[in-house]
Amino acid sequence: MSRTGSGHPFLASAIASEAELDALYGHPVPAAVTKELGFISQDYRRFIEQSPFVLLATAGPEGLDCSPRGELGGVVRVHDERTLLLPDRRGNNRVDSLRNIVRDPRVGMLFLVPGVGETLRLNGAASLSTDAALCRSFAGPQGDKVPTCVIVVDVQAVYIQCPKALTRSQLWDPAHFVERDRLPSVGQMIQAIAEGTVCP
């Protein structure tokens, strides 16, 4: 249940309009606007092709979803300057992203390249293709990783994002990597939920 209503104490001074937002932040710097393209330029293509990891955001009647997708050697294929192809690899069959896409084609994508501070943002409209030849083209070197479908993204806006967020988080600095045993394992978290021992 959403807690963004007027009853939340933090929202007594909530921003309620674009005019209020503009009054606080003013106009974007010129470069933030000029860097946005309606197609994939050669420079942006090089960035996408080096990215083994992308966050895929979708929207549906039940709300929003953001799903990680990754593959060594490039997570998506640039078909042309206005089309991206993303194979749907085997997972847990929740298909939240796919379920959203068939009902609302709007998608947002955030590409990361290990060790690089900048990220690449892309917005578009997606469709799901089960074309046999297309799916087989993503089978991999052993021919045993044929995706059930391929997400075809019609590119509408693409732009580079400055490195401030990754710089502040020091995401790629090994000195700040977190030891895995400092967090509960997936198995432990699922077990707690199954046993009803979770709490807010």
C-alpha cells in the first residue's frame, strides 16, 4: 500500500507541481539537453556494445518493475540506429518485465560498463518476438542457450549520464566492495519469509 498520501509526516511540504519543481531547480544545463538523441549514434553504440549489464524498467497496471539483465560480451545487440535486441534468458519464470511489456510497451534502460563512471540511459517502446531465426541467433557458441523470446526495443531517446553517482558511491572501487557474508543469503531470506519470521 502506498504511503505517499498527505498523512505521511515527511510530505507536509511535498512538491505538488512542475512549477514548484522548476522554481527549486531552474533550467537544466545546456549539455544535459543537447546530449539527448532520438537514435543510437556511433559513440553511443560503442558504449552499449561494451556493456555487459543493463537495468530494464517497465510499467504495468500493477505498478513498476526494474529488472537486471547481464551477459558477458554485451547484454544487447544493436540491430540498427533505432533498434535494440535483448534476448530473454532463462530465469525464474516470473516474467514481470515481459508481462508489463505486452500491456504497456514503454521501457527505460540503464547501461553500465565495469570500471567506467558514466552510464547510458535509453527510453523506447518494446515488443516481444518469438521469431525462430532471431531467437536462434542468440543461442551462444554451444547452441544451447536459445531464448524463448527476444525483446525488440524501438529507440526513442538515448543519452549519456555523467559519472557523479558512481563517483560518489565508489561503486567500482574494490576497497569498498562488501563481503558477501555481511548480508543474509537469498536462501536465508526466502526461508524467513516462508517461516513467517520476517518483520518490518
